[in-house]
Amino acid sequence: MTEVNDTLSKFAAAMQDLLTDEAFRYANPGEQAITAQLCQLMATLFPEWNVNAEWNRRQTEAKMLAYGLDDQVEALRLIRPDIIVHRIGLPENLLVVEAKRVENRLDAQDRAKLLAMTNAAKGYGYLIGIRVVIDMQHGSVADLEVFTNGSSSAELTEFLEGRLQAHGVR
């Protein structure tokens, strides 16, 4: 299995653990609590990596990224991805996740960030980016999209959808 497929499979397993936790679903918490819990679940699946929520640093500096929304001109912006899988202090970036609750699907900025963060020319070069819309009440993933090499990947999105279906959460 390739590193990409392995990473997506681990993410699907973490999503399954998150969405089948009855107490957590009952509480139906906000986005930050959901991503913090998902981050903890992912950390056990990526023991050789640093898995961090709301990470706003690049080495010792604020995390900045140039990207534009829709037809806007690109601008340098402060960013704080929901979850990243990386090696602190090294230019090794595996996975970046932007998550939304199903009630808050406005995610044009998330898509723009993921396109830029998976584009090596933009300075971060994450191997994979995932945009996921979570429906806690129904214990499911309402929508998702996988990014790699600075673009959306229908093939990898389909692969991840299949892994989530195998786990019963899509």
C-alpha cells in the first residue's frame, strides 16, 4: 500500500472511531472539540509523526500562506489548519485536514487553503489535504474532498469514500 493510501486508511479509521463514539455523538460538540478529539484519535495511528490541532507555527514563525478565494488576488494570510500531521521543525508534511460541521458547510476558504498547502511551490507541500464535513448527529461524513499536488483528486476522494464506507461512516 502506498503512503497516500495508508494515510487515507488511517484517517478513515480515526473518523470511524470518532463517529461511533455514542457519548461524543450525544454531546454533539462544536467544531473545535470535534477536531481536537479527531486529532487525539489520529495521534495513535501516526505514532512516528507529530499530530497537532490548530497548529499556527512554522518553525518559530507564524504559519503564513499565500492564497486567493474564488477570483480574488492571492494574499499572504495567517493560517491555522484544523489538524496537521507533520514533523515539528522539519520540512516533512504528511497530512492537513480542514473540517466543518454539517451545519456550517461554507468552506471556500478551506478549499483554497488545501489547494495551496498541498502545492509544493507554495512552501508547505503537504502530501495530502482533506476537506471533511462531519454530521455528528447521524454519525456520518456528509461530504469530503481529497487534495494532492495542489489540486483536488477525484481518484483519492473515491478511495477515501470507499474506506469510510467500509468503516460504516459514509
